[in-house]
Amino acid sequence: MQKSLKRELPDYMIPAAFVLLKSFPLTPNRKIDRKALPKPEVVDAEAGALVVEAGDAFERTVADIWKSVIGVNKISTHDNFFDAGGNSLLALRVYNAINSAYPQQILLVDLFAYPTISLIAAKLRGKEAVKSEEMPKLSINEFREMTDDEMIRFLQAEDD
């Protein structure tokens, strides 16, 4: 199912896990009872796949952040953030953590454009001298008030 969705959707919109149900559990008001839904089991589709350990300080820092945010013990530098269990909300947490370690070195959109540890680390290595006035400004309130369409346009504009 994920392969089919990858042809149509960007990586960050593809669920990390699917649960097949005969029917949805309902509340007495006939609404979906979210608390009664089973927890998805995230199974590594590539169990036994080669895990490439983080090499330099950039990769180790990003890998530690990803492990902490996603809640996994092992991650390869070539694993896709969204395939490993990440989502757009977790990407914001990763962005904040990376920005704390390396201030103003990456943009939020970079996590979507470079979704592996090795790619983000390469971006960090190449951007060590970025000046703060070159970075676009967006307050957290402006971010929160954006509609989905505005966010997509903003992220696409940042990528250009």
C-alpha cells in the first residue's frame, strides 16, 4: 500500500503503519471511538537491512535527535524520516532540536527536501557560514495561523 501511495503523495503524507479493521469501534453517539482503536504495530519492512551508523558529529547529532523524537533505538543514516515513523509534527520537533544544536543552519522545509540523516548532515556541513539576515523570518504565531494551502505555498517558495 505504501508503494502505491508513494507514487501519488509526498513522503511526509504517507502513514508509517496501517491497521486493517472489520469495522470501526463506535461510541454510543455513533462516532468513531478513537480510544478503542488498536495501536498500530510499526514493523520494519526491511528487517535485517543494513544499518549505516552515523559517521561525523553532524550525523551523530541528527541521528540522536531522530532516535529521541521518533522513539527508536537504531536508525540508519540512509533511513527516510517519514518511513521510520516520522510525520510533519515530529518534523517540527526535529527542526527545533537541530536548530538548537546548529542555530539557523537549516529550514523546516529542508527536513522534507532532505529526509535522511546523511542528507541533512550534508546540508549542515555546507551551510556553516549562513548569516541570520539571509534566513526568512516566520514567527510561531504566523506558522500556527497558516492554512494547509498557505503552508504548502510557503514550503514550496522556500525550496525555490
